[in-house]
Amino acid sequence: MNQLAGATSPYLRQHADNPVDWREWGAGALAEAAERDVPILLSIGYASCHWCHVMAHESFEDAATAEIMNANFVCIKVDREERPDLDAVYMNATVAMTGQGGWPMTCFLTPEGEPFYCGTYYPKTPRHGMPSFTQLLTAVNETWRNRRDEVNAAAGQVGEALRQQTAGLPDSEIGIGVELVQHAVSAVLKDVDAQHGGFGGAPKFPPSALLEGLLRHYELTGDLGVLQAVSFTCEAMARGGIYDQLRGGFARYSVDAAWVVPHFEKMLYDNAQLLRVYAHLARRSPESLALRVTRETVEFLLTDLGTEQGAFASALDADTHLEPGKPGVEGATYVWTPAELNGELGALDGAWAAELFGVTTAGTFEHGTSVLTRYADPSPADRERFEAIRARLSDARSRRPQPERDDKVVTAWNGMAIVALAEAGAAHGHSEWIEAAARCARYLIDTHVTEGRVCRASLGGVPGSAPGVLEDYAWLALGLLALHQTAEGDWLAEAQRLLDAAITHFADPETPGSWFDTADDAETLLTRPRDPLDGATPSGTSVLAEALLTAAAITETDKASRYRQLADLTLTRGAVLLARAPRSAGHWLAVAEAALRGPIQVAIVHGPDAETDSAATLLAAVRTAAPGGSVIVSGELDSQPLLADRPPVRDTAAAYICRGSVCDLPVTTVEDVRTGLLPPQSA
């Protein structure tokens, strides 16, 4: 019988009513396959995945298909977001066998977990040269029964190939230096889409980590060509349909090169990363589009993804269920026709809104509907009218059926949100954003961390059983380090405990600076995953490098030297990615830029009580001017390592700007702070 009703994953619970006898991944399911002498049918997806829903409706909800599955396989359903380790292993197998990957992922395994046939979506009926799912099930079952030797041979070959792929980054004589970083930046800029922004062609994913790395390069070099590439891409995304023009927040990707038509699911990890980018970009142009997007993205996170525990849910679905029991319709909540605008706003305002939002009779999406875009802003005289119309449309949309929300709280993605909210709040003077980051951090520490170990996710305040992977430790530690610089609390000690646990359980003892994605005491899988490439989310390794680098700058000497050594060793291994695959090394670029400059450390020491306002003024100026990746602390003399032996100047609050172990003379004015920190042509 189906065993998913008690799962902590909303995605698994979506399949609890299927006639398929789904199991969760575990030793019991594998043992059952061995006892019955049948293969495992492993289906991996996630709650907001459109094609996962399509395959579920076509096949997993069909009694006849379920009968074939139950009779001939042990069927296991996995949430890729809850078990990224399993997803990584079997995605590598799928790509190796088919040349491409994606979700839903469909893998057939031996009872030992070795894959012998893998693919992605299979339709209900044959089409475009693709067999139907039932044809595939029949063929696999016949092969298992009649040609077992071939199955075992194939499984053995795939397993060995996968094991060879997890050797980690090779030793290299390439080191992190100015020339390497410039090479990476130049190589990336050659791939800029000069017409639409972004890199490469459709489908287009927000290049979040790469934008952060490029922006840091500009902030440290003043290269206006780099700033133009970042600004152009950020504006193109923010004005396109990939950005929700009514409520804020970005969809996962655009199916076209111009960012017009999104794949409609909204992921926490995209919005947290993009919030960080837009908040940093907005410091360079305070009245810009970037600042508006920063504010709206924060509002989206707090309103649409916020949980009652103070954390953030994983995603909003791509589909909207318009009728009970019927398949969801992609984008139904979000798209409009001119007639619908007129019905909500009246003919005059409806026509004006259609022009501003790009809603046409032909439509930009399906069935004559349009995704809202915003390629021009209303004039100052029309701004009040525009905001009133926007509010009316948002209210009207809220009365439509809404996409489902995946309420699962993932540690790593919430860590990203903590970093982004803390840094955005500090840069733009919004203490309430910092407090939201602190609430989330307190929830994660209380619920996701037990005796120094981290769980991957929780649901409704209840932690799941899946252990945390490297990115969970790294992002949460980085979030706590951001809070140490922006909020009251013992965040540094908590961050150090997480970093120490990561060093103990994820380091490769044979190759210092190399890290596994799963802990040394985690479940033994076909391989022990480690992927250093930055993708839709940065690799756990590159994020750990940033956390180690940041911690080294604000920690007492004995721990600082250990953290810095490991950060440098990790970056040295990652240098080969900047040399050979810079498009897949955006976060590595961001960390390398910070490391090459020290990172920049700014210590603001308070003067006497009467000078508290001057310290706050200096701190605000530093947070606006300092490049991304800088370490900024403020407090009394000797209250923490960066403030040791750095007194006020003539009883006045002073800022000490240091790059590595070299410090400028202390400064006491906003003008001198800006001169010391802003890019050359901006000071």
C-alpha cells in the first residue's frame, strides 16, 4: 500500500492518494526489492515541478498503470529538495545514459541501488519517438526477467563510471590571482546576450551567482563595462515576465531569450540570491529600478513565502488547479487578456494598463493570454494612478485560484534568505529586514540544529529525518556571520560551531581543500556526491569557502588562521573552474574577488556616548560604500577581534579600513569612508 501519507515532504504527500504503492527511500524499500527479486522504480521530482504534475496525472493517478508498477517493481518516490544527495547520484546516472537530465527523473535500479536504465518524463501514450510509460515498464520488466546478465552488466558499468566521476577537483598549478579573475570575467562577458541581457540563449535562468561575482569585480576595479553588463541583465529580468510585475518575486526561468514567458514556479533559492544581487546593485544607484525590485522582492519573501514559524517556504507551484480533480494549468493565476483588464479597471484604465504591461489581443502566452511585462515606467504625474491600478489588479488576482505552496523549510535556502535580508537591510537602512533574518535564524537554530548537526528540512515546525548536506551547513553559517555584523546576538559562536562540524564531517582527509556534499556518517549511497560547479544554486564548496573566509576575518586568532588556511586551499582547488568553466563558477568568482582584496575589513570603533550618532553615520556610509564580500563590524574598543587596539580618534568614532593585514589610517568622515571604499570613478 501507499506509504507517503506521513511524509514530511509536501511533494511526497501530493502522491499519498495515488494507487501506486509508493515507498520513501530507505533500507526497508531496498530490502523489499531484494526479497521480491524485482527492480526499483525510482521517481524523483519536487512539488512545484510542472512536468512532475503532468506525469503524475497521466500515469501515477491511473489505476491500470499503477497495477503494472505495483506488480513488477518496488516504487520509491523522492523529493529532490529534501534529498539532494540521492538526486545528485541518480541525475549523474541519467545524464550519463541519455545526455540530458531533468525532472521528473525516472530511474530503474537493482535492489542494491545501481541504476541500469534512466530517463525523465514519459508520456501516457507514445509520441515524438518516445515510448509510453507503460511500454517502458513492460520492456524493463521483460529485460529484468529474461536478460538479467545484461542488466547486471549495465548496472555495474554505470556504477563504476559514477564512482570515477566523484574524484573531486584535480591538483592544479593555477592559483587565485588578479590575472585569473580577469580572465574569468572577460570570458563570461563574451557570452553576454547584447539584445536581451543574460548569458547564452533560451531557456534562460537567472544567473544569480554570476551577477554577484561580476558586481563585486566592478566594485573593486571600477570597470564600467562589467557594471553595464550586470545592470543591463538585471533591468531586463526585472522588466520581463520572469518578474512578477504585481507582487514581486522571480520565476524559476524564462522559456524564451527575452525573459518574457516564465516557467511559473517561484523558488526561494532564486529570490534569495537575486535579492542579494539587486540590493548590492541598488547601493550604486539609490533611486534605481534595482532598489524598487529589492523592496518588492523582500515583500514577496515575507508575504508569499513566510511561514508562521518565521522561516521561508520552498516554492510556489508552476500550476494552478482551476477545478478539483483536474490537472493544474500552468500560469493560470498570473496571465491576463485585454478583456480581463477592462473588466477589472474599466475601458480607459484597462487600455492604459494593457499598454504599460504589454497585454495584447494576440497574447504572449497560451490561448491569447499575456504575461505582464513593464518595459517603461509611468511618468511622475501618472505614478499615483499606476500604483492604484497595480493594487487593484493584485487584489483581483488574489481572488483567483492560487498555486499551491511547498511549505517545506530547507536549511540552505533559508540560509540564503538570511544572508540577503541581513545585507539588504543593512545597506538600505531597513532594520525590520534584519529582524526578519534574525527570526528565521533563530527558528533554524532551534529546530534544524541538534548537538551541532543540521537537518535538511522541516515542515510545520517538525524537523525531517534527512540529514543536512554541505550547502546547509555553509549557507546557515554564512547567514549567521551576516547577522553577527548586523544584529545583536551570539551569532558568531553558532556560526563557528557549524563551520567546525562541516570541517569534521565533510572534508576530504586525503585532499585538503576538497569537500564532499554528504557527511562522513551519512547513508552510504552508490557514490559519495561532490559537485563543485555552481548551478541554479552555488555549490556547497564555494559557499563554504565564503563562510570560512568571512569567519577568518572576525574570529579570534587561533580559529582565524585555521579558517583562512582552509578557505585558501579550497579557493586554490576551485581556480581550475574559473580558468576552464567560468560560466559555472559565478560564486567562486565572488569569493575569489573578496579573497584577493583581503577581504576588505572595516572596523568602526565608537567614541564616548555623546558620539554614538557619529558612529551610526559612519556605519551607514560604510554599509553603502563597501564592496560585496566585505566584513564590517561596529562597537566599543576591544569588544571583538577586529576592534582590538583600534581606538577612537580624538574621542570621535573612527573607521579602520583594512585589506588583509594592511590598514589605512583611521577616518572619521563620510567623505573619507566613501573615498576609501567606492570604485575609483565613483568616489
